[in-house]
Amino acid sequence: MTIDWLGFGYAAAIAIGGFMGYKRKGNVMSMVAGLLFGSLSAYGAFRLSNDPSDIKISLIASGSLATVMGVRFRKSGKLMPAGIMTGLSLLMVLRLLLLIVL
């Protein structure tokens, strides 16, 4: 069993980003979304660590976050946090799809 360190790191980045959004701006929705998507991503990384072909949860979480943050980035044009999270989420989706292909 190999541990999905990239998946757990991605999940931590999401959770920390949500907490920082709450801490800096007082945005409760940022914290809730960060904890929700971070938890889903961590669970997906756990599942991927146990079975390398089980990408469903991770793919749904990262794909959803890429879509939501991509729309926010397109509206605001701000690189932080929407652009960064869109890029990270798209990289995670690409990584997960490559795991299935290879």
C-alpha cells in the first residue's frame, strides 16, 4: 500500500485555504467549503491509497472545485485564491486521469 501524499497535500491546501479565507475576511462560507472539499479530498486520497484504481471521490471533489473556482476566477480575474485553486484542482484532475490511463 502506497500513501497518496499528493492527494493528502492537496486536501490540506484546500482546508488551510478555507480557514485562511475565514481568518482574513471573516467569510464563513469559505471555511465551510474548504473543510467540506478538504475532507472529501482527504477521504479520496485515503481510498486511493488503499486501491490505486479508486479515483471516483477524488475526481469528483477536484473536478467540482476546479469548476466552482474556475467560474470565480473568470468573474473576478483574481489569481488569489480562485486562480491558484483552479490550477491546483485542474492539475489534480489531470493526475487522477493519468493514473487510470497508465
